[in-house]
Amino acid sequence: MHYPFEQILTILRKKEAKKRFKTRFFRLLHINCIYLVIITIIESIWYMPSAVRWILLIPLTGNVLLLFWLKDYFHEKNIRKNPLENIRLMEALGNRFPEVKDRFINAWQLSKNSDPLSRLAVQRLAELLPPHYLFKELEKKESPTLHRSLMIKTALCVGIFILTSLFLWDGFVRLLTPSHEYPIPFPWTWEVHPGNVTQQENDSLEIQIIHSLPPHFPKRVTIKESHKTKIYVPETINDTTLRVFLPDLQTSFTYFFSVHRPHIFMPWKEKSSPVYEVQILKRPILEFLEFYVIPPAYTRLEEEIYTGGTDKLLILEGSQVNIKGELSVPVGSGKVQFNDQQIYLKTNDRRFEVSLTPMRSGTLILTATDTLGMSLENEMHYKISLYPDKKPILAVLEPETDLLLNETMTIPWQVFISDDFGIVSFALETQPIRTFQQHPDTTWKENPLPFHPEEYTQTLTGVWTVKERLSPGDVLNFRFKVVDNNTYTGPGISYSQVFKARFPSLTELFARSEQQHFETQDNLQALQRFSEDLEKRAEALKKDILKKGETDWLQQEAIKNLVEQQDTIKETIKSLQESIQKQLEELEEQNLFSEEVLDNMSYLQDLIRELENSELFIQLQKMQEKLQQEMDPNSLLAMSEELQKEAKKFSESLERTIRLLEELRDLERLEEGERLLTEALQKQKTLLKEESERTSYELANTEKEVSQILKDLQKKLNELPEGMNERLSQKFEKFSDILDAAKLQEMLQSAASAFSENERTEGLQHAEQAGKILEEMVSQYQEMMASIQQGRKEEILQDFQRMLHRALVISEKQEKILPGTQKVTKDSQALQERLSEQNFIQESLKQLTIELEAISRKTFFMGPRPFQEVEKAQVLSQEILDHFQEGRFYQAEQAMTQNLSQINQLTGTLLALMGQAQSSESGTGMEQLMDQLQALAEMQGALNRDSQGMPMPLPGPGNETMMLMSELAARQQALRRELEKIQQVMEQMGDGTSQHLENISSDMEEVIRDLRQKRYTRRTIQRQQGIEQRLLDASRSIHTRELSRERESQTGKQSVRSSPEQLPHNLGSKESLIQSIREKLNNTSLSPEERTEMERYLENLRDMVE
Amino acid sequence: MMKKGSFFTLAIVLLLFFHPAWSEPLRIGRLKYGGGGDWYANPGSLENLASFINHNTSLTVDEKPLVVDIDSPDLFNVHFLHMTGHGNVFFTNEQVRRLRFYLTHGGFLHADDNYGLDQSFRREIKKIFPDHELVELPFTHPIYHQVFSFPNGLPKVHEHDGKPPQGFGIFYEGRLVVFYTYECDLGNGWEDAEVYGDPEEIRTAALQMGTNIFYYHINPAYP
């Protein structure tokens, strides 16, 4: 039987191969799909690079297996291939049929054999399993389960794949195009600031990232330094800004920003910014710093050095601060900021320096950079505090309280002063408050006092002589002032408290002056007693010698004692001079008396000076020397006579001086009365004028003061000193009666009482009445004074006339007997007549001398000249008599001629003196000279101006110019002659100013010479100007006796000081503001007490503003 | 033609009339005062000052200053009044009245302390202006910066008491009417060089400051 094993096998093999192929195919498809899905997903997520995609696609090349499988299909389909497979299949088939099972495969195997068993087996098989059945069975499709599931799976996978590829099409496309590079999408952006940057060491850096990244993305900033790497998580400022702050940078580094994927399902793992570089430049280091503090020069302190470690400097105002330092690298630039001042450093390689003078405290900030612009790590801050130079210390040890000025007008003082750096001036400031001033001068006058400039602390003592012109009742405010040597902010000034020195009242002053006169008089009288004593002793000695031919020892001793007193006498005279000088100066300052009184005092002084130079002292000296030796009686006699003569002269001079002193005293008493009355009147007038501004109490007090003044006056008028001029005494008594009769005192007392009881109207009535009477009294007193002075003047003129008459008679007589004298003979009538006349002349001359002495006690006109002339005439007259006695008639005539000339000269002198007495106001003469000199100065001034009208330089010789110069020369000559006349008069009066005039005269001579030589230069002009100036000075020196300061013409030292404060808003018119307030107050109805309070307030206001 | 000629002539005449050469020069007066002080000190100073002003500014100043007595009408003929001295100054009541009138009606007084004038000047000026005080001018005041600049104030010409020089002023209704120089001695600086033998720069500085003072008063910017 043929069993179609091969057919079956073929079918089986075919089916199997098909099945296998199908399975393989589906599985491959399945795998492919799954793989593709996976890689598509991977690609879509991760955006693989090209290479990776290729790699991923490589497994797909495994699909080439399909070909092999196809080959296998054909191979497996071929029953000839792989017999084992046949066996398996046959076996499997057999097993499908339980009825056959192994038989099948056995049959198949046996089929190959041709043996009957084999055939039987086959047959049997055929029987069991008919081939048609088998073929039917074989045609049946296998269970679809296996295939179905595989197909479902495969379909599923394909479906998934398709879906995935559709859904992730981009990824799928990318997979299919592995050679193409696709950028990984990154839709976010960022910006990193500042990027590359250069910073300085120790600077800080803020890295900012402006981004659009989602917040959940991890972000990092990576800092890479040379040795380390740091990763920072930036701080989120807001949704779009991140920040990393890096303080205190030391080394250079790089950094970048990176963002990381938040999960693995992002195609990118990390995105980074470019790497940025931060370069750190090293800062320069301050190696050292020093402060040199140079105190202001005036302190004489040495400079101090502070190191940079100091952060505070305490320096004196005005100090200069020099800062020196050094950096670790060359300095580029730098500056110092101090308050609002900015100063750049001076640099020199690594060193720098700067100077400044701080004006106020503050903080100094030092900054510096190197040549690359790198600055110091920190600004250097230094606090500079300024302390001011302290004001000097001043403590007054004496006086302790206010004081009353005495006649010496001195203020003893003791003051302690001290300063830290030095004192530049120490002074006493004075401020006179005068009684009649409505608006007292509040200016302080400075009077420098000596001190030791080198000592910083000292106690000084001295006596201040008040130079102010004070009037009685005035008060001198004074204070001490010390100024330090601060030239920077201006001198520090310290003041003491204000002391008051009260000037005694008028009455007190007059009393003092009178007391001084009495003392002078006493001294003069003491001198006179000495002189008289000396005269007596000399007379006694002379008598002794004449009688006995020798001297008594006692007498000699007595003379010796007197002679030895000459030094004491000289001292007394000197001290008299000094006291008069002092008195004169005081009286000038006090303005108590008129110029006439002062001039007279000055002459008194001259007279006393003459006493000092008296011949008496020379004789005394000679006597002293002689008494020490053995002296022969004759010499002693001669010396005694001389001594007696000189003592007598001295006595006479003293007598004259004493009389003049009495005259002066009388004049002073007269003026004192006027002064007291005038003061009383002034006070009364002021009271009436200011009545509305004063309280009742003040008014009552003023009336009492006026009443007191009048009482003092009355006392003066009644208590007259001994020896007062009789006429003056009578006048005073008369005036005293008039004053009593006027009942002024009662009126003033009534006024005072009324004011005290606040009955102002009544008081005012009385005051007005008293004022009128006072005015009348003053007028009467002045009339009385004028009549006394006129009387005096007339008396003096009468005396002069008398003397002149006598001199003329003497001259006439001398002239009469002169001719023919030499021809007379002895015992002739002519001789007798001449002798008689000459004796008369001699007697007349003696009488003239007496008259001269008498007049010299009344007036200061008489200088020594007339006395000298009359003495010469007397000597000559005596010579004439002697010649007559001796029979020398020729010599007598010669002497007569000389005498006549001498007498004529004397007459001329007397005439000139009389003329001056006539033209002067009171007969004393000095005002006239002053006026003459002043007039001369004015004429010189006019001449100067006319001279300067000439063109300079002169245009050359020309008629007009020459005529002008000649005229000018003539005028100058005339002025010079006038000056010489004045000079002569002054010499006669013994005035020392005449020396001064001689210099002026010689300059005038020079000018005249220039003008005559037609020479007019700058020097000529200067001489002319000098002449005018000195003439004025000369007249001024007579007119006033002000103490003149030396003209300090030393070139000044320039100094720099700070500018004064800005001008006040009121431009110094605060006084007018205060005044306007005062005026407004005057228009209100305030009571006097309230007004006083307001006035006090305004005064304080003025002081406060000052 | 005639009209044109007349017009031309008139123009020439007017031009000549207003030519600076024809205008009257400015005048400095030296104040003569009473009291015994040497008002006549520094006799050559004002001539030198006038000459310096003429050479250094466009002003024309009479180089022969006038001596002005307060009681004389000449007081009102000077544009600039100068006073100096070493000693006492005294004004009578009438002189006080006249000076006040002069100064409050456009006049100007420069007082220069020649050393010794201070006390009496202060006393007497108080009589003229009792309601106004002497105030020290700061260095920024225009008087120090007119033609020449003095940033540190007055130059110190002569030593005197060794104090810094000070310039004081009295203002009347806002106008500087009195300028008082103290511890300075400008007048000495204006004298010829051989008078005091001061260095040339000191003299020049003194003359410059004097020019400033004069110019300040004349300057219409400071009425």
C-alpha cells in the first residue's frame, strides 16, 4: 500500500514551515512593533543623537532574518531537508491520532523500506488512518488559538505602533531619518548678568539670571576657581530672576549657569550657559600711613606724628595736617575728602602725600587707587576733632573794688595773666562816662601796658596814670584786656570786670589844686628862709673878717652847714619843678583853668628852673671847696661878698616866684568861681531840658547838687587866703553878698523839696527861676572877671609906662651930659654937674630895677632880658662914676656912649614888651604868638599853592616864569622876616620853641635860594610843605599841650587773618533802631520811673547786640 | 545844503562839548579840621593818589587836591573827602551839621588814621552819626575788589600798634558814606618813596587800595 507519506510529509512540512514562518513572521512583527514603539517613545522623549538612532535602528536589521526564515521555509518545506524534522513531524502527526500514535512514524520509517513488514506497517497504517482521512485532518486548520493570540498580540502591537508613531510622529520620523540631526528642543531662554567681568579684590558680585525657565527646573550656578568648584543654587527673586551674591571676591574664577532636567523624560539632561570669566584684580594695600600735625606757628609747638593706626586726631584749630603714606603698588591717584573739601594726593611711585588745614571738625576719608584703577579695599576714615585755642586767663588782684582818683591820677594795679601759647598784648581799656553827656560814648580806648611777651604766665604790677581828660563828677570805667597770639582764628581776648574810677568833683579838684599851690608856696618859703639865712651868715662872716681879720670857727661851721645843704636845696627845687609839671599836666587834662593859667604855670616852672641854675650854687660849691682848705681872710672876704650877693639875688628870685605864685593862685581862684557857677548853671539847664525824662527823685538830687556847688562857691568867696590881692578880695566879698541877696539857695531848696514831694510843677517853677538867677549870676561874675583882668592889664600897662618914662628920662640925661665929657677938668663945675647927673642916673636905674621886679611879679611878660640890660646899664653907670672919681674923663665919655646905647636898648625892649602887653587879652602874651604863627602858616600854605601853580618841569627860562619865581622868592623872604621877629620875641620871653623856629627859618632860606636861582624842583616843594607843616606844629605846640605820639613809620608786617563777619543786616544802624524805639516811647504816656526802666532795657539791648 | 551844514556844525559842537577832555575832572578834598591835630600831614599823598588814579583808570582826577575848610562852600565842590592826622579832631556843632549834610547828600569821607587819630575820630564821627556805628567791612565787600583785588583786606603799610589793619564803614540808608582805615596808614603809603623808604610793593598796594576806595565811591553801581 502506498501511503502518501511524502505527500503527507510535504503537507506537514509545508504546514509546519508555513506555521513556523508565520509564527516567526508575526513574532518578528510583534517584536518590531514593540521595538519600534519603544524606540519611538525613546526618541520622542530623548531626542537621540544620530548615532544612537542608528544604533537603535540596527536591531531592525534583524528583520533580515525574515529572509533566512523564508529560506528556511523553503528548506523546511522540502521534505528532503532535515530528516529529523520529518521524524518529528511524523511523530507528532502520529500522536495526533491516538489510534496510530507511534505506528505512524514507524510506518513512515518503514515505508522507506520495501520490505513487506514495512509495507504491512504501512498498510496497517493505511487501515487505521486512511490517507484521505489524514488528508482531511491535515486540511483542517489548526487550532487558531495559538495563532490567534499571536495575531492578536501582533495586531495589538501593530496597532500600538501605529498609534504611537502617529502620536509621536516626530519621533518616528526622526527614527526613520537617523542620519539627520535634530536639535533637542529647548524653548526656554535665559540671560546671565554681568557675564564676563573684572572685579576688584574684596568686591562682591551679584550674578543675575533673567530667564523663562519653569520654576521646577533645577538651576545651578557653578563657580570654578583654580582649585575648587562650588555650585550655588541661585536665589529666586521672582518668576524670571535669579540671583547669586558672591561677597568678598578674592581670586579669579569662571562661572556658568546650568539648568537640569527635572526628570529623566526630557530629551536634554542639562543645559548650560557659556562659561563666564570673572577676573579679580588685586587691590593695593596701604603699607603705612602717618599724620604729621603741625600746630599754628604762633603756638611754637612742635609737630606731632600720629600713625595710621590712630582713627582719631585731636588737633588745635589752625593746625596743618600732612598725611604721608605708601601703597604696596605705585599709586595712580587718590584724594582726601574732608567735610566739603576735596584734595587730590600728590603721588610719587608708591608714596603719596597731601596737606590740609581743617577748618572744622569732621571725618577725613582717604581713598587711593593704583595705576590700574584698583582702589584700596576700604576707604580710610579718620575723625579729626578740632579744639579751639583757649582764651587767655585774666585775674585782677588789684584793685579789688571801684576807687576814687587822687591828685596823682594814678591807679595801682596787679593782674595775673596766662595763656597756653602766648600773649600778644595786654592793655587797660578806659571808657569815660561824662556827667553832661546824654549819649555817652561807649567806645573803649585801649592803653597798652608792659608785659613779658616770652612768658605765658605772669603776675604784673604797675601804676596806671589816667590820661583821660576828665571833668569833676566824671567816672572812668576801666577794665583790663589781654589778647593772646592766636593769628589763626583771631586773637582770643579776655576782659576783666569793669571797674569804676571816679573823678573827684570840681570842688575837690579845686581844693586839691589849691593845696598843691600851698605846698609849693611852703617849699618856696623854706627855700627863701635858707637863702636869707645864708645871706645873714655871709654878712656876719664878712663883718667878722673886716673886724677881726679872721673868721670865727663857729661862723665857719655855720656856713659849712648851709653850704652842705645845697644838694638838698637843689633836690627841693627839682622836686618843685616836677610837682609843678605834674600839676600842669593834671590841670591840662582836667581842663579846670584857662590857657592863661596854664601858660603862667609853665612860666612859673621856668622860673623855678632858673633857680636851679642860679649862680648861688656855684658860689656855694666854691665856698665848700675853699672851706676845706686853709683860706686867707681876703679870699674868704671876697667869697663871702659874692655869696651874699648871690644869696640876695636868689632870695629876690624866690620872692618874685612866690609873688607870681600868689598871682596865679588869685587867677585860679577867680576862674574857679566862674567854673563852679558855670557847672551849676549847666546842671540846672540840663535839669530843665531833661525834666520829663527824669524821675522826681533824680530832679531833687540834681537841685541838691546845684545847691551844694553854690555853697562851696560861697565858702570859697568868703574864706580867702592870706596875701590875696586886695582888690580881688573886695570883689569876691561883693559878689558873695550879691549871691546871698539873690536867695538862690532858698529857691533851689524849694525846688528840691517840691520834687521830693513829687510836686513837679511847683518844683519846675522854682527850678526855672533859679536857672534864670544863675544865668544872671554867671553873667555878673564874668563881668567881674573881665573888669579884674582889665584892671590888671591897665595896672601893668601903667607900670610899663612909668618904667618907660623913667628909662626915657635916664636916656635923655645920659645923652645930655655925654658931649664934652672927655674935656672936663678936675674940680670943674662941669664935672660936678656930670657927677650929679650920673648919680641921678644910677639911682634911677636902681629904681628901675625895683620897678622891673615889681612888675615881674604881676606879669609873665618879663623875661631876663630887661633885667640884664638894666644891670649892664648900672654897671656902666658905676664905671662912669669911677672914671669921674679917678679923673679918667676920656674913658668916662666912652663908657657914657656905651651906657647910652645900653639904655636905649633897654627902652626899646620895654617898648616892645609894653606893646605886647597892650595887644594881648590879659597882658600875658602867648595867645598872640600862637595866632601869629598860625597866620604865618596860612600864608606859607598860600605861597606853596601858588608855587605849585607853576608847570613842572619848568619849561625853560622865560620872562613870565622868572618874574613869578622872583615874586615867590620875595614873598618867602617876607615870611622869613616875620618869623625872625616872632623868634626874637619868644627868645625874650625865654620860650624854648624859638629853637624850633630857627630850623624853619633855615629851610625858608633854602627855598629863597632855589627861587632866586630859578630852580624849582620836587625838593623845593617838599621843603615848602615841610615849612608849612612845622609852622602849624609850632603854633599847635603853644596852643595845646597834648601829648603827641611818636609817628610810628616802621613798615608794617603783612599778616593774613580771617575776614570779619558779614555786615549786620542793620548795617550798623542799631543805634538808630534803638533811637526810634526811644522816640516812640517818648510819645507814650509812661511815667518817669517806667521810662527809666525802659531806658535801662534799651541800654542792655545795645550791649547785648554788641 | 545849508540845513545839512548847520546840522553838521551842531553835531561837531555837541561832540566837542561832551568830549571827555572838556568835562570837569573829579576832585579830592583834604579836610581841614579843628582840635589841634595835624590835618595837613602827608602833604604829598593826595597828589600821588590822584596821579595814580589817572594813570590806572579811565577817570580824570584833578592832581591838585583842594584843602577844604568845613565851614567853607568848597565842601560841596569836592567829590571825595579825605582826612588824616595824628592828633585831636574836633568839630563844632555847625561843622557837625554841615558834614552830616554833605555826607548824607552824596558825599563821601575817607578817614585814614596816621597813628593817634583813632580815639578822637571815633568820638567826633559819633557826633555826626550818633545813630550809626562803625562796622568792620568783610573782605568780600566790593570796596576791596574794585579796580584791584584785595582778598585779604587792607594792606598793612606801617606797623603802628602791630594790629591787623581794619576797614570800618558807616552806612547811611544803605550807602557807604564813611570809610575809616585803621592800623593801616594808607596815606603814608601814598607819599613819595623817599619820605618813608617803604618797599615799592607796599606803596603800590596802598595806591591801589586808595584807587579802589575812590573808584567805589564814584562807581554808579554803588549809589
